[in-house]
Amino acid sequence: MNIPVKVAPRSAMTAEAVQLDPDNLEMVACWCRGNIKGRKLPRERRVIDFLDHNQEEQRVYCGHYVVREPTGVLIVFRDEGAFRAAYQQTGP
């Protein structure tokens, strides 16, 4: 049975991403509505805890990436290679 179909390419999704580092802890915590833990530790050893879209706690360490998709879903990438494979980086 031949059914006429149309090709309907999906538009590219653009997400926002930030890599956590000691200098942007406060801004990233605010951006993902998280809490900084380990305030008595050196800045590079502090972490951010936040709730994801499933209301599960996520922990982000310096060097990890936090991605906000257009739907508002936050995703943590703990591996830079995985982040770069999933998202094409533009800008600084």
C-alpha cells in the first residue's frame, strides 16, 4: 500500500548551557534554582544541589555542565565529551 507522505523536518532545538566553575557558583545556583553546599570548603570543591524535572536531586560539581532545554528541563553532563557530542557549542 502506497501512502503519500510529506517530509517534515523538525526545527533544531537551541538549549542554554553553562559549565560550573569556582567563579560562577552563585550565578549557576540561582539559574538552576539550586543550593550551594560546602560553603566552608575551598570554592573549587563546593557543589550545587537542585531538583530536576522529576523532582529528583541532582548534584553538580565544578567542571560539570548544566543544560536548560527550551522546555525548561535541566540536564547535567558530568563528562565534557558527552556534552560536546550532544550539543553543538556556539558563542564563547
